[in-house]
Amino acid sequence: MKKLLVVIASVAVLSGAYVYSFGLPPAIAALVSSDAPSDAGAATVARGGGGRRNSATTVVLAPLEQRSYELVLRTIGTATAQHSVDVLASEAGTVAEMLMAANSNVEAGDVLLKLDDRSQQLALEIAEAERDQAQTTVNRYEALKASGNLTVTNVSLTEAEIALRLAEANVGLARIALEDRVIRAPIAGQLGLSDIQVGDFISINTPIVSIDDSSTIVAEFEVPERSVDLLEIGKPVLIGTPTYTGRVFEGAVTGFDTQLDAVTRSATGRAEIDNTQGLLLSGMTFNVRMVDETAPLPVVPSTAITWDRTGAGIWVSDERRATRHAVTIRFREGDWVWIETDVPLGSEVVVEGAAKLRDGATVTSATDAKGRS
């Protein structure tokens, strides 16, 4: 019996709370009004049949404004010199002379080192001697033939001319072989470190030294799929490096991948940074920042956004009546949300108190309510 009384009391309390909050259900309100005196019935309907429903809800209103959103991409990049070459030995031999110093600047064509070339010098002399002999033969045959000497036939003269051409070709080959004993800088730039010393024997493709033209630095960085629209030729890029904390270097996008990586879902971008001061080195790690500003979009405080089964929406006060409008969220930052909506700019948007509203509810501004009080 005691448990039954507790259950009955609980039901009574819940029923009273429901009636106080939402009023009597229409069917019960009609039944009560038919049995009670007309004055009492009117009072009941006013109090329980929807009196609280017709009372205005106090909310905070603000006009719908628009402003641009600043898209900021932050990523990590790696620096490389715009032109970089690893000089390799094209011939094997003993180093006879070194003409390069670490970190010195060279121009294209400058001599870096010389290999022992005594054999090539002799080969050139032999080739030149054979050429001179062939030339003498051709000259003699031509003179005899011009004088009417019948001992020199056209065939003999042709063979002598061919021998001369072969001798001249051999001279050219000997000169190339001699020139190959000198290793020159293929580009202008700054030399790196080298372990080669005079007297060392080097083989073909032995690394000699690296040359970096770092007057312009190229930064390579990854851009995630959601931000690939920031990649545009000529777009400004802001570069920072832990070496120079607080200093920003400016560059511009010079190229990017036209396809996303299947694993990382990102595209590689490249930007060039002027480095005429020589502060940046190849291999440095960069903090890359790209900034873009969108066209103006409606913006509301995050407290104005409500959710239901249809998605996100905002409440708008139109002549003190609340109506809900669906919105598409574009961006979020801090306490602000940029949206797409058909609500006209300047409309009064409920920015606080939206959670307790229903369609058609009467609303009053908290500012007006404070003024009346």
C-alpha cells in the first residue's frame, strides 16, 4: 500500500508540472470548460489551456551581418636551392691540381680541378703530326695533278683527301680527351665541401663537389585536399624558419601537382623565395603560411546555431514572431560561424535563447525587457 501511495503521488506531481508548463491538453480543457461556469472556464483556458504558451520568450537579438573569412593554411616545407648540381668525374685519373675552395663562389666554366693529362698531350701531338703528314700528301698530289703529271690519278687524290679528313677527326678526338682531364663548374653558385686532394686517384662518376645556386630558394610543401584551392601560380606565400624566429620571408607559388597523392590526399606545391642576402640554406625546414580572403558571407555567433533532424538552422524574429531558417555552415573560428542562408542581411537573429523557441513563438528582446523593468 505504501508503494502505491508513492506512485500515485509521483504521478500527481508530474501531472501538475506538465499542466503548469504546457497547460491542459485541449480535450481535457474543453471538458473542464463545459462543466465549469463561464468565468471560471475562461480563467482555466487562459491559465492552463495555453496561457504560458502565448507569453513572450525573452531572447537576445542581433542584426545579421556579413564579412569575409580569412582562410589560413599552415604547413611544413623543405628548402632546396633553385639550381643544385653534384659534380662527378667524367674520366678516371690522378688529381694533378686543385683550384677550388669550400664555400667559394664560382661561375659556369671555372676550372675546379685538373687530372694528370700527359698521355692525352702525347696523343694530341701524334694526331696533329698525322694530320700534317696527310695535309702534305694532299698538297703534293694536287700540285702534280695541276702540272699535268699523269702519275696522280683522281683515285689517288681522293684517297689522300679522305686520309686527311680522318687525321683531322683524330685531332679533334685527342683534343676532347685532353679537355676532359679538366673538370669545370657546370653552373654558377657556391661550392660545398670536397674530400678530393691532389694526388688522389678518382674513378669515373666519383663525386667531386656540390654547387648550389641559392640566390633563389625553392620551398616544397604539402597542401591537404580541403585547401588545394589556395594553390595558384603567383599566389603569395609567407615563410618562417626556426633559424630566424620572428622573421617572415615572402615568396610566390611557382607550381603544384595536378593530382592528389593517393595515400596522403594532398598535393605538393612549390614556391620561390628571393635569397640574394644568402640567409637561407638548402635543406632548411620552413613553416609555410598561405592566406586567402573569401567573398563576404553572413556571420553569426555560434550560440545562434541550433540543430534538428534537418540540420543546422537559425531563428529569426519577424514582427516578434520566431521562424527557423535552415543554414549551411561554411567556416568556424572561435565564437563565430560563417554561413550560407536565404535570410536577408539586417534581419534580427536570435543569438541567445534560441534553444527554447518553437515556430511562431512570440519573442521579445532582452534589451526591451530590461528597459521596461
